[in-house]
Amino acid sequence: MNDSTSKPDPTPSERGAPRPPRHAVLSGAGGGVGSRIARTFADHGCRLVLPARSGLDELRRAFPDARVVEADLGDPEACRCVAEAAQEAFGGVDAVVNVAGGFGMHSALELTPEDLETQLTINLRTAVNLTGALLPSLVERGHGAVLGVSAGAAGRGGRRMTAYAASKAALEGYLRSVRAEVEPDGVGVSLLIPEGAVDTPANRHAMPDADPSAWVAPRALADAAWFLASRPPGGHVPELRVAA
């Protein structure tokens, strides 16, 4: 093998310095958490590709420098088109940030196969499809970050959270396995885990009698997501839990 094209090892100072992503694909930017994470990344100078099924005009107004792509992330072919759009716009990306997801309450006594499939699609398959479409380019470049947003219920379960907890637990298992495979190639894979409800408009509407002061702030999750995505080589943080 010709070693002339191999990359030099980073110096100690390079290994200890943050490596902020310059370009990222971020799903779920139309949601309460995803919009805050997208704004934080943009404020740090990261250029974004934002795939979404709906609300495209709103995203373009909110993020005029981003490349907004209409895509159903439950469809692997649509995710390949997102990867092509990222290549066309930026020549590739440094980070894949999987925020798209959704919550559903289902009793174990009433859970249907359709309920489970819905939660698996929005919380697992979207991340599997998007990550799978972009991961080869990250590995080829020898650096980058993959991030997924899970939930505390993935580890401990919860009343009427059968399908939701199962889908988030599956997401964690998937990303931990991806990490084991690609971390030696310089690609960091991290899980961001809110411990409790997140203070979003949707949650306030769904739980009007709850006290949102005890909930996790979206800004805290956004700052944590940026921290995870910008870790230096040799300094990846595999999991970060954020509590209120």
C-alpha cells in the first residue's frame, strides 16, 4: 500500500482542540428541539442541510443560509438524495445530527402493531436511513460526528411508553453499534439523552397542568449537541445526559 496519501497523525495540541463541524445535515429542524439545535449550530458558523417533509418555506425563512431539502426520512432513497444534496452544496458534511422523532403514549394493554411501527419509523428508521446515507463519506474523510437524540425512557421505561421507549432503546443500540464500527476511523458517535420532558410548545400543549420549570430546556440540549459534535480527535464523548 502506498502511504503517501495517508493523513499525518494529529499533534497533541490538535488532539486536544475542539473540531467544530463546518457543514452538517440536521433532521427535525422544524420541531421545538431541532429548531433550537439548528439555530445553535448556525450561530456557530456551521452551514446546514435541513431535510424535512413539511414546513419547508418556514425553514428557508428561519435559516436562509441552509440548504432545505424535501425528504421523507423514513425512505432510504430519500435519504440518499439528501446525501447527494449535501455533496452538491458543500462537498460533503462533518456531522449528521439526528433530531427527528416523536412521542406517543400507548398502554401495553392496547398497543397495536401500527402504533409500534409508527414509533419505530419516526424514532429509529429516520436515523438509520439518514446516518447510513452519509456515514460512508464520513469514514472516507476520516473524521466527523454522528449524533442521535434519545430519551431517559429508553433505559428505564415508563408508564404508557411501551412503543416510545422501545423505539428509543433501539436507536441507542443502533448508534452504539455504529460507534463500535466507525470510531477507529475517526468518526465520533454520540447519544444525547434528555432526562425528562423537554420544554417545547408541543409538550406544554399536551400537558397543560404540568410545571415546565421542572423540564429540560431546549437551549441546554442545543448547547450539549454542539459540544458533542465539536469534540476533538481522541476526545469523543459517547453519551451525555441532560437533566432539568
